[in-house]
Amino acid sequence: MVAHSELELLITVVAAADDEPSAHAACGPLVERVGGRIVQSGDCSDEEPGCWSVTIARDCAGTGGHVAGLSRAVRNFLRELGPEYARHHVACEPPTAWTVVEHPELVTALVPGGERILVEAWSDGPLLTPARRAEPEPPAAAESAPVLGEHDGSGRPHPRLRLRVEVRTDRAAGAEWPARALAARLSRTAELLSSRSAPPVVRVELDLGPTAGEPAEIAGSAAVALGGEGWSTPELDERGAVVRWSARPVPARGVSAVEIVAARSTVDAPAVAAGGSP
């Protein structure tokens, strides 16, 4: 990777709020302070009643090599917030580094009603940089996207989106976090199906829920949403439509392979196969 690449910071705030406009308003001072823009928000009251999440994006210059640059970008951001924030531990599994601020007094000092803040740095390497998302509608007109049901209007089951992420790491948690981070780019819901270690790789499989459309279109659109080059064209097998990506060269640590499956809707879809590399 080029030594000085562009990085993107994502700051996700979980805060108590009555609705989306209220959540945006609460985060307004933080948006202005960090010089970012709101790129996504959602109702997370199914996990924590009365809570909304707001994600703020901000570009930042690369600050060194791949692993060091990712971690340093998060640490530099924490230092901007103040010395109390800079004490938080930063974890790194390329292509991302992250930390979580959960101390109530620190969070509420930035966002009234805030409960926790997740800070992520993403590289613009060959894969999986979060897509540049369009600016949302003004808060007064913003509405949360409805969660898709299991069946369409005719009672037929929707295809289900499945994700398998292979991460080179010696820690299961070091694989599950980046896998969930990728899943969050594709779906508001994600269920962990399995996490299997085959050193030096941990394979994480997730169910991302029902999705509208034809399987090949769904799988192809998911690959586009994750970004990067080198994705295979959608292929059909007994599970549905499949697209794959593998890192070249294979990294010493971090995401090394991804498989997306848009499972057929005619029957309950089986879990993504764990054997073999995409």
C-alpha cells in the first residue's frame, strides 16, 4: 500500500432521541466541531429503546503505513477531542482501526443524550473502503427506511443476503469486528451464524436478512456497495447468486477474502459454506 494514502473517518454516535431530526440536532455541534458531514442515521431502538445512531464522515490525510496509519488516524482524532479521549485503546484489523468511547461524561460533553461513540478509520486500499454516501435529506424530511419483511406482497419469501468474511488474525474477536463492520454497510440487521478458526484465518459468516430483488442483482449490488476492484461476476449455484473477492497479495493481517450470497427465496436458505477460500 502507498505510504501516504487518503483515509476516511467515521464517527458513529448512539444517543437517546425522540426521532431522527432530534438525533441530528443533538449531533450538530459535534458535526461542526470535527468538520464532518452526516452520512447515515437509523433507529436502533430494537436494541436500546429510544436510541438513534448517527454516523458522521470526515476525510483525513494518511499518516504512515497501512496498520500504523489507520491506528494513528484514530488516535489523532481522539487527541483533537481532548486528552481524556486520547487515553482510549485503539484496535486495528486492516482495512480498519477503531475505538469506542463509552464514558458517560465524555460522550455527553460532545452530544447531549449521547451513550457511546464509535470512531473508525478506513483505508482507501484495494477493497472495502466505505462507499461515499450521498448527503441525506434535510432532517425535517428524513425518514427511516422500513425493515423489509420475510415475504413479499404475494407471500413469497424474499431472497436472503449472506456474507462470509475471511480475516487473517490470531484472535476471533479480531475477525468478528471487521466482518460486522462490513455487514453494517449492507444491512441494518446482521446475525452471526458462525466464527471458525483455521489458522491463520478466521472465517466469519453472517445472515443479513431478507432483501428485495433478483439474486444476481442483489449480489452484484452488494459488491458495488462494499467497493474495491477484483470482484467476480455473479455466479449461480445451489444456494443462489454468489460473488467473491480475494486480496492480492494476501495481507499478513486483515480481511483476505469475502463471499456474498443472495440465497434463493424458494426455500429456507442454508448457511454459507465454511470450507474453502473464495
